[in-house]
Amino acid sequence: MNDTDPLVPVLAGLVVDVLWFLDSCEDDEVDPDSAVKMTESVSWVLGRLPQDQRERFLTVLADLAGAEQDPGRRGFLEAFPFSCGLVEEERRDSGRADA
């Protein structure tokens, strides 16, 4: 995949949606320990991306958030980089000011 590959935003959106699902599930829908393990696993994999790929992923997330009509999903998209440890809190806040 390259920077213009239309599959990149689709896959990024799916990753976010899976973690949003796990985050919002009731305990009787998904075992909380399993949800935490999966979330940590995804965060670990994303955190190991090379810097250029991580920046591309963050750009795609910002684009998805900017285009999102659902306020809940938009908020989750905006918080995702910080929640997964991909950016420092200060950077997340400064990124919002630049947007």
C-alpha cells in the first residue's frame, strides 16, 4: 500500500471501529479482560509502526474525524491517537488547535 491507496482509510477506520466496539460493549457481550488484551495488542502493533507509517495513520485518523458526522465516532477518532499511546497529550491538544 502507498500513501494514496484508498484501502488505507478503510483499514484505519475498521481498526478504530473494532476498538470502539470493544470499548463500548457491555460485560455480557465481550469479556472485559479479552477486550483489554485486544486493545493493548492493537495499541502495541500501532506503536511499533515506523515513524512515517505512524504519521500516515495519524493523518488518516484526522481526515476521518474531520469528515465524520456521528459525534460519538468523531470524538473516538479524535481521542484514538492519545488513547492508544501514539501521541503525547500535549501534541493531541496542539493538533486540535492547528485544525
